[in-house]
Amino acid sequence: MPVFKSPQLQESLRAARELSAIDLIAQGLISVPLSARQQQAYDDAVRHAAEIDAKEREYYDQLPAQIAADNKRVTDELNAGRLYLANEHSDNAAATVHFASCFSVRHQVDRDIAHVFDRETEPGAPDGSWHAGPGVDYVAKWPNLMTLDEVEQLSAYRACQLCNPDTKERKKTATTKIKPSKLSSITIDRIGREYETTSGEYLGILESYTVSADIIVLHCAERDYRGVRDSLVVLLPK
């Protein structure tokens, strides 16, 4: 025969399941004999929890003022013409450029939304008090706002497909920096390749080269280039 449980007992059992052992002890709902070391550990845990709670409440007390100041800072940047937002990626991929008004970056631009928290009411607390909610430790990163000129100075970027910002390119690829090589490294397989000097002067296609004790001469289509063995020259990509 099933045991009848009163509504009061059922509520007590439900509440007990939701509370940790420390909460139960602190509220006097259960009592267990503790050794001196266990009592010290319990006291330390309660003290630590109280410190965390105090810091959290202090944080939420000042949060509205911080959010208001952050929103003003964002507004000032927008008024200064920084209407684009460039998000860099942790994998070193090209930054994604959005209009600051893009829905996909709203959680960064609007600092109210940037702070993830719930408005909850606890027993004895005023309605609408700030309390930690799911994800409270996550705050969206600060928006990297830019002018269009600043965006175009980026070495690489890709435009957001959602807001379609008016950048010059849909996808800008970083220019590969070519490393100069020594004249002494040139071999016959380089004939037919294009060269230029380290200052950017175009030499043309390498037709042949001459090696002497101290000097190497490149005979290129545009002009010859002469230098010592350690002189540097740039092999252009195919």
C-alpha cells in the first residue's frame, strides 16, 4: 500500500532535493556531527560562499551605471563615423566586417544585451533586482567599431552576408609577402621566371645568368642585374 504524503511533506522533500548539503546544514534542516577538521572546512566554505555573494551583489549594484557609460561610449563612436564593426577570429581567419546595425552583432553594440543575466525576484528582494542568471559570467566582447577607411586598411576581411556592408571588396585577401633570395641560390630551373629588385624595380624574365668568382649577373628581359653572391633579389610568384 503506498504511503500517503501530505502536500507539506511533498513540498519539503522537493525543497530538500534542490538544496545542497551545506544549505541544509546552514538552515538547520539537518544536523550531523562534525570533527574539528570538518567544522573548519564547513566554516571556510560558508565564508567563501558569503564573499562570492557579496562580490556578486556589489557587481550588480554598479552594473546599470557601467552599462549606461558603455552605451554612451558606443554612441559617441557611432556619431564619430565608426559605422562598421570588424570581428577578428581566434583561428586567424580574415575579420568579418558588418554594419554596426547588423542584427548578428547587436549583442555587442547594445551593451544592455551584451551582459547576459536574468531579472529575478528572490524572497525579500525588491521586484526587478539584479541577480545572477544563466550565463552571467559571459559578457559579449567590446565592439571593434571602425570607419570605412579604417576597414579598407585591414590586410584582409570578408563582408557579412547578412547586412552586406558597402566595402570595396566582398572578400579581401592579404597580399603574400615575398621573401628575397640570394643571387647564389639561383639555379638553371629559375630560367624563365620573373625577377625584380628588392626596391621593386622590374627586371623581367630571367633568360640566363653568369657566375664568376665574386660577381653574379642575371641577364633578364628588361635589363641585367649585377651583384655579389649575397646580394638579394626577388623571385616573383608564377
